[in-house]
Amino acid sequence: NAGVTQTPKFRVLKTGQSMTLLCAQDMNHEYMYWYRQDPGMGLRLIHYSVGEGTTAKGEVPDGYNVSRLKKQNFLLGLESAAPSQTSVYFCASSSRFGPAGAGELFFGEGSRLTVL
Amino acid sequence: DQQVKQNSPSLSVQEGRISILNCDYTNSMFDYFLWYKKYPAEGPTFLISISSIKDKNEDGRFTVFLNKSAKHLSLHIVPSQPGDSAVYFCAASDATSGTYKYIFGTGTRLKVLA
């Protein structure tokens, strides 16, 4: 059972370089999310998607872009990496949101990014 | 503005005793809450949830209590085990209004002492 898979697991970038993190889920979930985790800051929502072809800003969207061209994939891009973007990035997906309640989030194992 | 707060960064408890982790929120529209556990170098894993129509939900050793008037929820772990040592996050959502997102707290690191 793959669940939510993130690639790459580790990456070191120089300031100004660009890169893309890939998230893939095999659970046919509509909702997908990108969070970053920093010491003392918890998990902060960067961007999210409520379905194929949709994206929306979260709490800390600046410096990131996202795309959801296929339902199973959610890409997080850094166009010009900065040291402040050094973090652990987590992708998550969920199956439902609505008056009946919200589904649990299923998380990937994380991608550790260091920007020098 | 931190909408979900976990004011205790860390907590130590003896094995077999009760662990109580607290979470406060400011947005009165939040109506669905979850708790997650996270081990180092792993993704968070779901523990238990509660809807605002309830004030308590149990699953084995884990119980979540919700006090809507105080905008406060707590996670009780009884009895605590060394394997429970991890970082615990609470998360809140406004599930009915179509915002489709969870806001997480800053986490509490639980250490269960053998």
C-alpha cells in the first residue's frame, strides 16, 4: 500500500535555484495539501487543492507555486529558493470535506530541503 | 495569528500514568478536530477525531474531549506507554463552510518514562 509518496526525500539547493517536489497518492482522494514543518512552528499549510485543476493558497504561500494537473499528483515548486525555505515538507491527502465531517489527512513521509 | 495553539511544548509522564495534551483554538467556526502523532523522520499519523456535535470520543487508550464554550480540546492517553513518546499535533477545520483545510497547532513533545 503506497498511500502518499513524496519525491525526493532529501535535496540540497543553492540560493536562487529552482526545484519541484512531487506528491503522488493512490487513494483517489479529491483533496491534497502541502505543509511545511519548522521547529517551534508546527505544520503550516502552504497551498492546497480541492480537485484536479484547482489550487488555493494556505497560510504561508509566498515563494511557492503548485499545480494539480492530474488527480493523483500535486506538485510544489520553488522558483528561486531562499534559505528561509529550508524545512521539512509534507504532502497530505483527504477523501472528504463537508457537513458530514472531514476525512482524516493521510501524510507522506516528508521531504527534507536545505537551501544554502 | 495562531488560530490553533498548543501552549505546552513538552510533557513528561511516567509509564502507566495518564498523559493529557491540550489544545486551544480561536476560530469559533471550527467544527472538526483531529489529533496526530509524529515520530522523527516520519510523516504524521492520524490518532483520533471529534466533531463539534460531540464532547467526547474514545478509541482504545485515547480519548479526546471538546469544550466548545472554552474553545479547548484535550487528548488523554491512559495508560501511557514508552511507545507513545512522540510529537502530538492537534488540527482544526471548518468542515461545513467549504474552506477545505486543516490548521495545525505547534505540537507537544510527549516523553513517556519507563
